[in-house]
Amino acid sequence: MEQEQAPRWWAVVAVMIGIFLLVTAEQLPIGLLSQVAASMGVTPGMAGLMVTVSGVVAAFSAPLLPVAVGRLDRRIMLTVLMIVMVAGSVLSALASSFILLLAARVLVGLSIGGFWAVAGSIAPRLVPEAQVPKAMTMIFGGVAAASVLGVPLGTLLGDLSNWRVAFGALGVFSLLTAIALWCWLPPLPPREPVRLRVLAQQFSNRGVRVAVLTTGFVVVGHFAAYTFISPILQEISGISQRHVGSLLLLYGAAGILGNIAAGIFAGRHPYRAVLAIPSLLLLVVAVFPVLGVQPSSGVMLLMAWGAVFGSVSVSIQTWILRTAPNTEAATALMAFTFNMSIGLGAMLGGRIVDGTSLPIAMWAASGLFLLGALLVLSTPARVVGEKSR
């Protein structure tokens, strides 16, 4: 019924902007860490809890919120979650103590997990089947755009004024997005209410199980290394600290291109698209400490890294749409895995870097990429409806 309607591209745009703002909110404290630490009288390590708290809360809200809201219309759910994001951003800007700031980050995490869990599964309900890959590319383009535009712009705004203004601006844009979601989304009653047993049943499906586990290996590995990209570029590639910010813009731009390319390719070949991700990340990250020892080679490897990781969300979600018996439940599990893996990866990488060295952390990350590639290779291509070559 829903796919007989005209494509709702403005609804797709609203969901994309929502994802953009939420991912920006999740990662913005990294750029404002020193400011917040000095303002609140805490150490930078303690200030890093802003990322940890929102990531962990997002991980658990992804599978549990769809269960908690039952048959609530997903249009209402997405709009309300953006309003929660408004509250979290405004309370962050007004927080008078670090404890209150962390409490506000709980609201941000709640929004991130719940929104992502639903957003990834509604593209087939907004556009005809033939245009779903394009809609998926647009929605998850918000993730890459947050890296290339959202976080740098938010950090710049914080540098020009202060960190409270940056968080407050997020609140304003989130309010406008909530209005757009309400106006542009059609009614979206859940086709099947998500229950805890339905979430557990997703693991009995081999395609979903492989997608979730591969996401875990890839994201933990990525953040075990990428969290320390600034010292990697400085100490391994010999790049001055003042150039790191602009290079991360290139990384984000490469991620957007990777997302677009993956959206086109994964629509036809989801198995090969997902297999390529850990395989190429393994190659890029493993050789970085050896070949990335000059500024030029370091920049080239950084852009390749960005392009490959930018393809993760759209490729895995396309796999989920092809294999999951309940796409909303499976997407919720993927969102849980993704957000939890961000925190685990950063923690794992930090321990390895403190205990050994940056190259060892990168090779450890490569080991996780290898596990992800082997997992996909051990899975027949027919699981995702693709013929083996």
C-alpha cells in the first residue's frame, strides 16, 4: 500500500537531517573537549565521559525504545525523539556543573539510539522499491556529512564563541528538524510491534547475525585506531598539528563519496559491498604504520580510510533489508552494536596505546578487520540473495 504512493523525498531529507544532527551531537564533545574541561574544572579524560555516556545510552535505547513504545506511530516517535534532542542540547548549554552536563548527555544518547533504530528501516516505506538504495544513501549520508560538516562547524562555532553556544545551536536546529519531521513524514504505524522476543529471534537468522557481528568487528576496530588519528598523523606521518583539522575535513569528504558509491553498489551487490569493508580497512590500517610515514602517503591513506568507513552504514543496512524477517528489530540491534562498539573501540585503543604504541593499536584494529572479513567469507552469498561468482 505505502509503496504505491508518490516518493516522499522531503521526508527522506528530514530523516537525513535528523541523523546528521544526532551524529554531530554524539561526536561534537571530541572537538570541544579542552574547552569543556577547563570550564567545568575537570580533566580531559573526565570530560571524555560526555562521549561515553551518550554512546552507552544510545546503544541500549536502540533496541529497547522500539519495544517500549510498542505500536506508537513512528512519525510521532521520531518527532518526539528530536524534541528530546532539543532538551538535551539546551540543558547541555545551560549546565552549571559537570554532573548536570552528563545528565543532559543521557537525553542526547536516548535520542541517538531510538532515532537511528527507526530511521534505518523506514526508507522502503517512503519511496518505491527501485529507489530504496538512493533513499538509504541519502539517509546515511547524514552520518558522513556530520563528520565533514557538523563536527568541524560546531567546533569552529565553539572556538569563535564558547562550547555552550555550540550546544545551544544544536538545540535550535533540532527544533526545526522536529517540525520538519512532523510536517513531512506520513503516518507510519509499525507493521509489527517490536518485542524483546522478536529482538532475540533476529539472531536465529544467519544474515542478521553476520551483519551484527561484522558491524561489531568493524566499528570496534575502526575506533580503536581512529580515536587516535591526530597523534597518528603527527607521530607516524610527520604532519603538523595545525593541519590535522583540515585533513579531517578531507577524511569526511572521502566518507561522503564512499557512502554514495556504496549506496549504488550495495543495492546490486550487498554481499560484495559488505565483504569489501573489513577487507579494505584491513589493508589500509595495517600498512599505515609502514607506508604512511610521509605526509603525502599519510594523507592518501587517510582519505582511503575515510572512503571505506563512510560506506559502512548504507552497506550493512542494505544487507539487513535483504535478510531480516523484521527490519526494524534488526536495525535496532545494529544500532545497539554500532554505538556500543564506538565506546568499546575507543576504550580498547586507549589501553593499547597507553600500554604499547600507536602502530600496535593499528595492527590490533587490523586483526579485528580480519575477523570481520573471515566472517563474511564464511557466509554463502545466497544468504543475502546474491549469486556467487
